[in-house]
Amino acid sequence: MHTITTSEELKTRIKADVSATVPLEGIAIESTSSYLRSMKTSDTSLVQVIKEIIHDDPVRASVYDLNLTAEARALLASSVKDFTEKYGEYFVYGHVARARFTAVCNIKTSSKELRERIKSSLTGKAGDAKGISAALESYNSSNKESCSMDVHLEVDRIGGKDLEKKPHIEVGEVVNAWDRFQADFETTPYMALLCHYSVLDSKFPLPQNQFQYLGSKISAAYQSLYLAQNELSNSLMVQAASCSDSIAKACDLVKFLDVNDEAAVAHMHKTVQDCLDDVERWRLRFDLQSDAKKLENTRMTNSWVSSGGQKEWSSGKLGVAGDPKYSAIGSDVKHRREQYQPSEWKSRRQYQTYSLGDAQDSVIGYRITNEWGNGQNGWFKLHHGTIRQDSSVKVEFSTETWRKCNWSLDVWTVPRIMYEVQPAKF
């Protein structure tokens, strides 16, 4: 056996391999994903996810101690085809087990300021379930009128019993559930380990072209979907779980595929690829908002800045046009532009304010340009435009005494609900 971590590695190695792995229940779409999809995010709400997955080492039977039954041996001796139709090409000789703990807390506040205070209090607590729960419980108890929290809890097994999924609990119950999980969790099998029948009896032919066909058309597609689902379950993008349903449908399509139906095989390939492309777009969205934050210019404050001969001031990611990395999500990004160029000379300063962006947006970048490029173009003041936090950029321009001026403001935004990131997850 060898470990397969990517679908590409699987595709290249499964053709000649006599061992494989397969999820016991297909692509598992947990109700946590449905709960996340039902949430509506805004600038006064946030989501906190506490997650722990514990895996056992793989359990395998020694294939050298296994034998076919007398009936199976007789059938194989008479007809390999009949044997394959009845028993298939693989048998289960082991499994991998795990235990999972997931608590999703949907936090709604009465103000953007309270949301940011709660978010800041959770920073640095990733991995500390008790610390996170205590912080949330403190805010919940001290802000009853302005803060509400709804917790969805799922735990696989504790003390030999399946713990019921609890869709609505108090945040204070999370610590007790976490303690119980840590003290008395039990793992359950979720992945089967398969072995080819040729290992047990040399009469069974080694994988040939037909197996390669099945492997590349079914096994690789199935495993690709499973890997994609795992990536989704670990994504920090709140809405990434929205493509879980399409992955589940694609998995059913693969499981019941007639490999002799060329049209069905082609349709399966397109469906699987669509799912993989969707998962890739969610990965790119996470990268884009991360890149934007890294490029943020925090030196500009709420004060007047002179043109001073400087050409431009910018912050964040200035769109994705021409960036091949983000071509798949180019349609997510909206660009707005305004230009302030007074048409008349006046004996006093002239002012103009622009606010670019909608309530449902999240700013990823902006640029303020001194179109004259000299020190006589007046002034500007940035009122707000925090990357990823604000939904718009507000800038005020002023001429220099009686002169005209020429300024431009470019703002790039993405849909806030699609780019909402969980504050912490482990």
C-alpha cells in the first residue's frame, strides 16, 4: 500500500496497483454543510467553527492468512468472468477509522463594532476550544440585548453511543461536549481498504486494460470527488460548502455509471470536472482575499494628504485583470471608477466626495491617482476603505485654493457573502 494525497497521483498509479481505498459511504455530506449554507452573513455577524478530527492507524488483515471459500474457489476455477460478476475484482481487507467533533457557532450582533470586538477576541485562539467557548460565552452573557449565538453541534461517537446531532444549543454547552469528546471518544470506520483477488489466487488475472478503463473512469473520478469534499470541509470560506450538494450528485452519478455507455461516461467526466473546477474557484477566492489583505496600505489615515508631486496611492489588490492565476474568478471582481475634474475656476477651494461600493460588497483594493502628477493638484482625504472589512471606499477631494484639479478613484470589490472567512478553524 502507498498513500495517495492527490487525484493526479491517483490517476497515474491506480492503473497498475492491486490495492485501493474507497469511502465506505461515498462522499459524506455532513449536515454541518447544510447548516453553513443556511447562514446569511453580513457586517454585523460572523461564524466560529471548532473542529477536531482524530484518525486511527489503518487496520489491515494479513492477506497471507486469507483464503477464498470453497465455493468461490470452485467458481473461479470454472469461470473468471462468473467469479468477477459475483464477487467483483477487489475484496475489503482493512479500514481506516476516525472520530469527529464539530461545533458551528453563528453569531449575530447589533453593530459592526461589537462584531469586530468579538472577532478580535478570538484571534490567536485557534486550537483552544475552551478559550474560544469561554470568550463567546462571556460576550453572550454580557451582551444579551445586542448579541445572539446559535450553536450547531455534531460529534460522531462518545462512550460507545452515537451522540445526537444538536442543531440549537447554548454556547456554554460546547465546553462540556468537548471535554466528553476528549475523554471518551470512539473512532468508527469511514474508509475501506481494498485488495485485488489476484493476491489470493494466481488464477485471477492481474489488472488489464479493462481494469484500467474502470479505474480511470470510475475510481479516479470517485477519489477526486472525495479529495474535493475533504478540501471543502477544511476550507475557511464560509460559503464553500455550497458546492457539496453538486459533489454528492456527481458521486451518485459515478457509482451507478454504465461504463459501456460512452455518452454517460462523457457526461460523468464533465460533471466531475465541473465540481473540481468549483472547488478550485473557492480555493482561489481564499487566496484572493488573503493577497488583498497582505497588500493593504495601513499608512493612509483619516487626514488630508497633499498631492505633493506623487502620482498615486493604492491599497490591496487592484483587480485581477491580466492575472492568469485568478482568471477563473475574474467575474467575481467589480471595478468602479470616478474622476474629479472641476470645469470652472473659483476663488475658493472646491470639494467633492465619492463613495464607491455597495452594502453587499467587500473591498479588495483601491487606487487614488493624481492625474496631473505634480504638487499643485490639491488634496485628498480617505474617510474609510479598510481591505476586506469595509463595503466601500470613501474619499474626499479638494482643489488647491482657486485652481482646478484632476483626481481619479478606482475601487475593486467582491461579493461579501462569497468571500466571508471564518475567524478561526481547526
